[in-house]
Amino acid sequence: MGKGDKKTRRGKVTAGSYGKTRPRKSGTVKVTAPKVEAKAEKPKKAAKPKEEVAEEKPKTTRKKKTEE
């Protein structure tokens, strides 16, 4: 069983034939676009101004293991 066997995939590749074990690739593939539903546009609300942060916390630095 190998290159000379016409029933195996390797044998069909060697012989250059096609069959159930080595089907041909389909030539054309139809690609359909996904359906897009029309949505009613809603008026956008005005953006609210964000409140500013009163205090910013200073970043803490990590101690190295050698300093502990």
C-alpha cells in the first residue's frame, strides 16, 4: 500500500486521479454578504462634561527585595 495503490490518497496523487479519497477542490465559492437591517437613527444626546478629579494621588514606588 503506497504509491502504486490506486485506492489510497498517496496512490491517487501519484497517478494524478481523483475519487472519494481525494476529492477535487470546488472551483467557485459563493460568498454572501451578511444581512444588515436598517436601523432608525436616534438623535445623539449631548455629551456631559466630566467632573475633574480634585486630588491626584502620588505614585508609590516599590521597594527592591534587597532593600527590605
